Amino acid sequence: MRAYSMDLRQRVLADCDAGLPTAEVATKYSVSRPWVRRLKQRRRETGEVAPRPQRHGRPCGRTAYAEALRQAIQAQPDATLAELRARLQLRVSLATLWRAVADLGLTVKKK
């Protein structure tokens, strides 16, 4: 979901400053009442109205063992995911290991 534009934010705040109730402003611009309240609160507390940078979950921890995984697969391409996990002494699920292999653009092939 994309952040609301600065133009919309400025129009919402201008209508709020003109005395329109939060519910009417939200209806007029097809946004939620809580969003309007939070926008007004943020401007009041910090002076900011611009959208904040998006944060999408935790940072990926797979980069810590990516190179070791790449080398292990090159050394023995027909190893199973369970064998790779044991060889590298990783404490991750097989699904996580599979995603790491896919992110590296590698495959685990059986002969």
C-alpha cells in the first residue's frame, strides 16, 4: 500500500484548520478518521506531515550464511536441505533454508 501524497495531506490539514470536523474531512477525502487524527497529532507533536519511510518486517537474517550456503551447494549440489542444514550447523527451518537457496538463484538437484 502506498502512502498518501503530500498534496492530499496538505488539503486534509487545511480543511481541519478551517474548522471542519475530523469525520467530515475523512469522508470528503475518502480516508479513515483515525488517519486524519494521527496526521493532526503528528503535526502537533513533531511538526512533520510527510509520509515516513516504509518498514517491511524484520531485516533478512539469511545474508549471514548466504556465502557458506553457496559454497556448500557448489561442493555437493545433490545434498538435501536437511544435509545442508546439518553441515552448516544452522538452526533454521527447512522452509527458511529453501527460501535462502532460491534467493541465491541456486537449486538443489538430485541426480
